[in-house]
Amino acid sequence: MSHVFDLSVREFLKVAASDSPTPGGGSVSALVGSLAASMVSMVANLTVGKEKYKDVEPEVKEILQEIQAVMARLEQLTAQDIKEFGNFMEVLKMPKNTEEEKALRAAKMQEALKSATDTPLEIARVCLKALELADRLSGIGNKGAISDVGVGAYVAEAALNAVLLSVDINLPMIKDEAYVAQAKAERDQLVARARELKEKAVAVVQSRLA
Amino acid sequence: MSHVFDLSVREFLKVAASDSPTPGGGSVSALVGSLAASMVSMVANLTVGKEKYKDVEPEVKEILQEIQAVMARLEQLTAQDIKEFGNFMEVLKMPKNTEEEKALRAAKMQEALKSATDTPLEIARVCLKALELADRLSGIGNKGAISDVGVGAYVAEAALNAVLLSVDINLPMIKDEAYVAQAKAERDQLVARARELKEKAVAVVQSRLA
């Protein structure tokens, strides 16, 4: 099956804006996270190979490699989020005429809900990774393009906050209390850590623009 | 000339992540703003025509029309941001051998800087419009998809903050003090208003998810 990233940007926007439920908030957030990561990658690429930044080159090369892995992972997760939605819709269509059917449907529903919560949580973790890399690059990346590390930081934090709304939707319907408690705790940690990293990275960027 | 939105999503991300300076932070922010707007549009589309939301249909139709105008405008502004960058590069290449050449280059540079500041300011204004529409839709849009209005709000605010970094870069180089003062004031107003609208829209979305 072709990937949603094969669509032109215009086509992607058109289908996202339409009444088709996919791509929805989860996959759009993952793409937004990819765009954030692309800015970190661009600034790393504009730093590597420049005489002026020779001293930081080994670290910037490492950042470059890691941000490329972030982008590849977000591409997979965009497709996975769309697939989860399809799975969920399939479960909704399961019959519920007999007690046995009802029990099977309810069990499958709990599985689907957990899976549809794991994916946005993983997207948020990868967005946090992008923020960590933006933070590392903010002080050492090419000054002539450093504002784009700030773009990456603002946009990655928003992608993280946005995708966690999918977690907020699903948790009230999940009956496994231990799972819910752990997911909530991780959600809160991700939000707090992302805000901290964004503020730090943007402050460093602003100081280097001044 | 073909538009950058004609690229596939994958190609766009690849060129954004490369050492090619365009698409840079300004145009990526505009695309991020378009993705935010697409989520507002999707929820409006999922509300119109539903019996349950008949009472709010006239207002939701109005929101839908306005968010579609936002998306069309952001597509134009993405291309314009890339064009501004090219113009700026042309000015940098102007000769500066004689006093006359230097004066002409300096004057053209001031023009180019103002133009390269007006475009991100306009992108930020359009992102604010998207936030206003997200806020209007948050209380009345289809509850089954309302989290995606929250996605739109988070992402539109980030696009606005991100694109204003381009304003921050240019202002210190602009000599027209009245222009600088006005741009700074508008910048600060946009940031404050965007934060307010995002917080309001997300709070309403969260209350409807609970």
C-alpha cells in the first residue's frame, strides 16, 4: 500500500481538511513533528563541513544521524496511526448480538484502545527526541541559520502536545488501571520535559540572534 | 514555476532537511500553519450536515469558508516566503565597488529586509486567524472529532511563534525606526493573543473530552 507521504503536499492538505477521518490529528501531528525535525536536520547540514564549526563537527554529525532516524521513525508512525484508526473501525463493526459476541467485541476493543494509545505515546517520545536534538544543536549550530532550530523546537513541542490529545481521548475508555496510571504519568512527564527543552532551546536561539 | 506544494510530502521533507536553505523556517512554518488549519476544516466538515449539530450549522459553515480561505492564503505565502529569500540573495550579490554601488545596495537591502519581515508577519496574522476559528469551533464542533480542533490550536500557535523568529532576525538590521517599533509591537500582540486563544480552545476541547 502506498504511504500517505507519497501524496503531494497539496493533496495531503486537501484530504486532511476533508470529512475523511484519516489523516486525523495523530498522523497530522506526526507529520508536523517530521517538519520540526527537518529544520534541525537542515541546520545540522548547514553546520557540517564549515571551517568555522570544525570543533563541533563530530557532535553535529551525531545530531544529524539521530535526527535522520527521528524523521524515518515518524514516517513509519504516521502510517501506523492511520492503520490503528482502521483497526479501531473494524472492531466497532464487530457483531454484538449474543453475550459471547459482546464479550469478544469488548475484549478486542480494549486491545484496540491500548494499541491506539501506544502509537501516539510513541509519536510523542520521538517528538521529545527531536526537541532534545534541537536543544543540543541550539548552542553549536551554524549561527546564520540558528533561528530554524527555534522553529524546530516550537513546532516539535506543539506536535507532542497535539498527539497526546489522542491519549487523552482513549484513556477514559481503558479498563486496565495499571496501564492507564502508567500512560498518564508518562504523558505528564513528556509534556513537562518538552516545555522545558523548548524554552531552553528558544532562549539559546534568541541569545544567538541578538 | 511549480509550487513547493506540488512536491510529495516525502520530497518536501527531504529538501527541507537538506543543506538547501529553502524551504526554510518561514515556509515550513506556513506549511505547519496549513496543517493546523486542515484540522479545523476537517472538524467543521464532520459537523456540517449532521442532524445533531443542525442548530450550529450556519456558524460552522461560516467557519469552514473562512478556514478554507486561510489555507489558500497560507499556500500563497509559503511560495512568497521562498521568493523573498531568493530576492534577498540577489541583493547580497549586488556589487559594492564604488560609493554609488554601495549606497544602491544598502537601499535595496533595506527594501528586501522590510519585505522579508512583512511576509512572516502576514503568515503570523493568518495563523492567528486559524486560531480564532479553532476557538470558535471548539465549543460547537462535532464532539466525536473535537480533539482535532485542539491539534489545530496547538499547531497553529507553534507556527505563529516559529514564523516570528524570521521577524526577530531581520528587525535588528532595519534602520527605519518607526517600522521597527510597529513591527515589534505587532509581534508581541500576535504572540500574546495566540497564547490566549490556544489556551482557551484547548481548555474547551479538554472539557468536552472529559
